[in-house]
Amino acid sequence: METKNITQSAAIAALICAAGMLAIYVGPIPLLLATGAVCLAGLVLGQKKDTIAEKLHLLIEKGRKEMKTKDMTLIAMMAALICVAGPLTIPVGPIPLSLATFAVYLAGSVLGSKKGTIAVGLYLMIGIIGVPVFSGFSGGFQKLAGVTGGYLVGYLPCAYMSGEGAEKRERIGWWYHPLMMIAGTALLYLVGTVNFMLHTGNGLGAALALCVVPFLIGDAVKIAGATLITQTLKKAISVRMKNEK
């Protein structure tokens, strides 16, 4: 496939994903596997861009019947928020300081574990097909498969755990929410750091010093911020949705 066609395929697929917001509420893993297989197979095997668009459209139409319009709208909003926050970074060693993790905390906290994970999955799929929504305005599968790709994959368990904490904070206590975000962050760092070590050959101490320790204070601030504003955001969204009925 020519470079022009690859670019057009990525753009069309991204627009379809953004417009439909992947209304496939069959769980985060089937969502990622199905959508990822269509996008990557189409680009790698050289299928025509219209075929890629058609298959994505069929996936979206299938899911549209199983997901409420409100859910699609909220997933769209959070995926868009991560897309905006993701590219904005401050260079700090091999892993840039990004607002994406804060957006991921909010996605899980506001939408819940399942829908929040889907929103993050949508963000990753948009980036995989080439839209520059990853750190430093980068995109493409090579980013996900690269040295820092594990930290992107780690957004999925981070969003899920954040959602778990938010869903149960009223029953267990407010402290459970930040505790689950900390646990999600730990999983994010686990996946990302292991991948970093495999790619670079660095030992655990060096990897932690480069990729984890410099970000802990910032993560603590983001977790505190997400804990404080989640309930307010949920109430504001609920009121807005009721007014639009």
C-alpha cells in the first residue's frame, strides 16, 4: 500500500472510531482484539481503505445496539480528553511527563471500570492507526511496540482499577478510591518497566530510577486531584444529561 493510502486509511479509520466512539460494549479485551485486528490487518496486508472503513463500521453498528447513547457520549468525551492530554508532555529522561495519566484516572473514575477501560482502549486504537495522540504528538503501532509502549498498555489496568475504586467508594469509604488508583498506577509501572527492561537491557534499579521515581510526586498530585473532583464531575454530568432529555 502506498504511503498516501496508508495515511488515508488511518485517517478514515480514526474518523469512524471517533464518530462512532466504538459503541461495542462487549468488554475491553474483545473490543481491543477485534478493532485492533481489523485496523492492523488492513494496514499490514494492504487492504483498501474503504474495506477497513467498512469493517470498522460493521463493528460499531453491532455494538450500537448494545450501548446507550449516553454511554457512547461519555466514552467519546473521555477518549477525546485523553487524546488531547496525551501528546502534551515535558521531557524527563526516556519517559516524558504527561497529563495522560490524569485523564486516564478521570476516565476510569467517572465512567466506571468497564466503560473507562473502553475509553482508554479507543484512545490506544486511534494512536495505533497513526493519529498523533501519544506523547510528543506521535502515533503508530511502532510506538506501542517500542521501548515505552508498555506504559501505554498499562493505561488499561490503571483505568480499570480507578473505576473499581470510584464505584465502591460510597460503600467502602472515600479512601478506597485513591487506594485503587495507586494500585492501578503500580500495575501501569509494572507493565511499562518490564517492557522497558526487555527493550533496553537495563536492570531493575536503573529502570526504576529512569522511569518511575521521577514521576511519583506528580502521580500523587494527579491521584489527589482525581479523588477530589470525581464526584463533582459525576454530578455535573448527571445534571447535564437530565437537562438534555
